Amino acid sequence: MTRLTRRTLLAAAPGALASAALPARAAGQYGPGVTDTEIKIGNTGPYGGPLANASPIPLTMEAYFKMINAQGGVNGRKIAWISYDDVYSPPKMVRDA
């Protein structure tokens, strides 16, 4: 019978981790909104209404995602930024959602 030593465990660990990751990669399944070419990100922001002075926040986020897309995206995937005006009104967003 062969004894397991620390050296044999450390030598076998990278191969075991790599083989464990193969089924997940082969499946090609992603979460909702993610494909091989696109990542969808949703947002609501106060473009109008009583807090319209905070609209630069989602507008800056949109500009940032455009910059990321211009540089090739995230691991080759483009970001699809979807943003709706919530007019800083929860009842309106619940109704429109």
C-alpha cells in the first residue's frame, strides 16, 4: 500500500483542480444576461423628477461602459447597458417593471 505524503498531494493538486474545472467549461452555460458575445447590465436612475440632479451618476456609468466596449469589452464580450428613468418614484418603477 502506498502512503500519501504531502509531496504527492501537492503534486497531484493542480491536475485535480484542472480536471474538475473541465466539465464547467465544456458546458458553456452562463448566468442570465450573459452570452459568448455580450453581457447585459440593467439599471434604473433618476434622469428626471425631484432627484434629477443625480442623473450624472448613471450617465457616467454609461460612458464608462462605452469606454470598456471601445477597448474590446470584458474578455471579448461587449457590455449592453440598459438604463431606465425611474423619476425617483418607486410606485412608477413597480408599475413599469
